[in-house]
Amino acid sequence: MYTALTIAGSDSCGGAGIQADIKTMTALGVYAECCICALTAQNTMGVNAIKEVEEDFVGAQLDAVFTDIVPDAVKIGMLSNSDIIKMVGSKLNEYDAKNIVVDPVMVSTSGSKLMADEAIATLKSHLLKEGTVTTPNIPEATVLCDMSITTASDMEAAARSIYEEFGCAVLVKGGHGIADTARDYLYGDGISEWFKSPRVGTDNTHGTGCTLSSAIAAYLAKGFDLVNAVSHAKSYLQGALEAGLNLGHGNGPLMHTWNME
């Protein structure tokens, strides 16, 4: 059976983070493993508290996974401080991990900050170069390449800049207000490809980034090349949004099992 590992934070309301990743991987027929790097007390309205896991225990979790059920792909989500990022980068290098999807989670859908300022610099220096692909949204891509992104051309320029600096392929996600479609641009390793889908009119978008990145990891684990992994992951996310799950009082979660019903 295909296997994938998610390295991220826990979401107590189940819509994002580790929980969304496990649901996504399972729905796509991949056995999911996890390394929990932070606990969050959160719901659809915001993040109330974060408790970080000590980096030594993060390392112990990764040792346990890689010395037994070796993952075919790895998805990295919320890593809140520099010590955790360094540990994760070191372990992925030690075990020569493959098919690494880095989702540079900096702010939650509800607007809560999830990464310390100094951790962003560490993410750049210790983790992005380990990735197969990174999946920043427009605000995150702006931080990674230090340029304003307001047009489709800007998205292309940002992706090229990030790829040239870090060497991993880049999927810049255009869900933050550019055009009336959900435009994502993939660049790197000889790839220059736009992915477009109708924008779904819903406020229930909690965990969309986590879901997309873990779906990409799942398809990479199954042997898909990067372009097809992104294309299939986009289709899966589109279905999860269109299913119209409506829970909570804020930005509600997606229907991760829509394709299993």
C-alpha cells in the first residue's frame, strides 16, 4: 500500500492541519502517518492557543516512522519555530526522504499567525531546499520572494524567483483574490503550467491549503508525476469545496470524504 507522512500541527476542530491531512490521504487511498509538531486550540473562528512540541520529540517521532513504515511521500505543514524546522530538515536529509511537499503555513484561514518571525528565515535556509515542491498562497509567496503579487504575471515572476533561490518547484496558489477563477501556477524542473478551476462561492474554506498540499503528496506517493499530482489534487479539492459542508460559526471545514460517498 502507498504511504504518506504529514508533519504538521493538530487542529482541534478537525478541519485543517494533521486531521485534514489524514482525512485527505485516506480518502485518496493512501496510508497516512503523522508527526505532530504543535497542538492548537482552534475552531472555525480562530486559533485560541498553541502548544509547541519539543524538537527532540519531533525527531523521535520521525525516527519511529522512517525506521519502520517508510513513507512514499511527505507533506510538511505548520512548523512554528526554528528549532522544529531545523530538526525536521535534518531528519528528512538523514533518511533521504522523497516526494516532499512543503506548505509554508504562516497564517490560518481565520487570520491567526502560526509561525514566529525568525522561523521564516529558518524555513528558507533549512527546509525549502529539501522540498520537491512548495505550495505558498499569495501572501506566503510574497514573504518568500519579497515582492508584491497582484496579477497573474506577478505570480509567474514570484514562482520563478522562489525556484531560482531554493531549487524546489513552486505552486503559487491564486485563491486570494486574483481573477474569478482559482488560478494556481506551477513552475520548476522544466515545468511552467497554469491550473484553473471555477471559484466556489463559499466561506467554508478552513483547511484548503492543508488539503491541497496533502492531496499532492498522496498522488506523488502513488507514483504520479508532479503536473498530474497537482492536477488531480486540484480536482479533489474542488469536489471537497463544492460538496457544501457547512459546520461551525466561522470559516467552516471541507467535506474531505466527498469522493467516498
